[in-house]
Amino acid sequence: MAQAIANRLNKGDPEGVARENARLREWIADQLDQGRVFEPGKVRSSEKGVVAVVEPIHEEMFPGRVRAQRSDRVR
């Protein structure tokens, strides 16, 4: 999921995608080392294809670049 978002944010910049993906892998590994558990990535299908559903965790992965809509639903 993070890689798909990084690809979209850095469209047309393969070196930027590579840097972002390396940074994300390190961030995710650090989170896992600290005992964090991630839910499986969520996607939705539309006539335009399959897209990632951006949730609050992605705001942490891409600070200042990705915003997730807040929902009033109780999980």
C-alpha cells in the first residue's frame, strides 16, 4: 500500500520513488520493531481500477503529503 502511494506521489520520478520506498521500508521496519501491528491494506475497485484507501496511518508514513478523511464511524 505504501509503495503504491509513493509511486503516485512521485509519478514520473523513478529516483524519487526509489528513495521514498527505501525510507518507507525503514519506517515500517522500525514500527514493527517497536511492536506495532498493521492491518492489511485496504483497496476499493472502481471503473478506473483498484485504488488504495488512504487511512490515518498513511499520514504518519507521508507527513504533510497525504491526508486521510476522518470518519465518525466507530471501529
